Amino acid sequence: MLERYELETFLTLAEELHFGRTAEQLHVSTARVSQTIKRLERRIGAPLFIRTSRRVELTPIGHRLYDDLRPARELIAVGFERACRSARGITGTLRVGFVGAAGGQLLLEAAELLKTRQPGCEVLVREVQLVDAVPWLLDGEVEVLLTCFPSERDDLVTGPPLVTEARMLAVPSAHPFADREFVEVEDLTDAAVLRAAGSFQEILTLVGAGRGLFPIGAHMRRYYMRPDVTYVPFRDAPPVHWRLMWRADAATARSQAFVTAAHDLLSPAPQR
């Protein structure tokens, strides 16, 4: 059985090819390094190093042993670091994006909850414009995105609904719909409905200018009050679902811990 100090002594000397530097790195005496190597050579039954007054070189057997043992040391280092990370908990910085004013407040509260659970994990919350949301997620600018716009892409994962709200219709304040108590989906058949643009403010500016109508969530009445836009409830439209989204090939312990924290924030565990 090869002892850990023998492994380190052999590998360090094989890389340094100098007994003095090896001793300094291992914080032992040169004599200790020499004795350890001699014991290894006796057990193997062949020299591992060629020693002269000018240089130290590996023998062919020494080269082969070095090639065999170096991956083992790397695996030991990786395993030790993994154990340390597990003991410390989840660490590092997670970049989270949101679309719409209400989303930022929710994500900040989720970040605070995650911080209490994983003190070594930082969350950077960034506002993302509608046009940039999916590109930022795909490019890694953000790792998790809160959005109300579903995606059919196979490379994106959409979580279960985090927040559900009633659907409303943003109309110009001078529009005939603005005086109605509610609208129905059928009312949009002949109406000019805008497509998602760069930002909610851009969309509402177009609505206020009479360029078209736009279905939105009920929270818009609180965060985007405008004199030129009126919000009318739908009577028969499905609700708006806000969900967290992330890349299928980039899910990490940090991102999944954040997703869990966000859902726990809004659906706390029942008291026992």
C-alpha cells in the first residue's frame, strides 16, 4: 500500500527533479525526501530516479509510475475540494433576471431567503428587457429568468407557475373598450393587438398612442399607471403565469436552490 506522504514525495520530486525544492514544498528535510524515495525503490525493486551531481532524472519505470499516479492525486484533490464545498454549502454568485417591475421585488425577497439558507451564495438580480430575455439566458448573462412569456424551446426549462394573476387588456384611454366593465377574448378578433416589443414601457407607449391593444397581467395597474392607458379585465381569458426559466444544460446547485427558495417564499411549508 502506498502511503499519502510517499505519493506526494514521489510526484513532487518527479515534477521538480530537485531534492532541495521538493523538501521545501513538502516542508520536510532533504534527507526525509531521499529516505522516502529509497524505500519506494526497494519495495518496487528498481530505481525510480537517476541521481548525479548535476541533475536528477526519472528512469523509464519512474516515468511510467508518474503517469499512473498523477491522475490519482488529481482525483484526491477534486474529492477533497468537493467535500469542502459540501461542508460550506452552496457558494458563488447567481445571476437572476426579471422582466417587469413586480418581478424584481419578488426575486430580491427570494434572494434574501436563499442567503439565510446558503450564506456563501450571492444573488445578483438584473432587470432584462423583453427583447433581451431569452438571448441573455442562452448567452449566460443570466442563469435564471422570471418571465410570463412561455417558451417552446427544447434547450430551456420552464418551472411550474410561481405567481398567477388575472389577465387584463391595456387599451388607449380614449378607446371604446376603456369604458367597459370587462372584455372578452372574442373582442380581439378584429382588434389590432401588439406583439411583445423591447419593454413594457415601450408597449404601453404604443398602446397610449393608439397603435394597438396588449394583454397583460393585473399587476400592471399598480406598477405602470399612465393617463393614456386604461386596463380592462378579461372575463374569459386564461390567467397569466409567471415562471422561472433556465437553460437545460446549465442547471446548477445554485440555480436550483434559488428556484426552491422562490417557491418556498410563496408557498411556505405548513406548520406541524
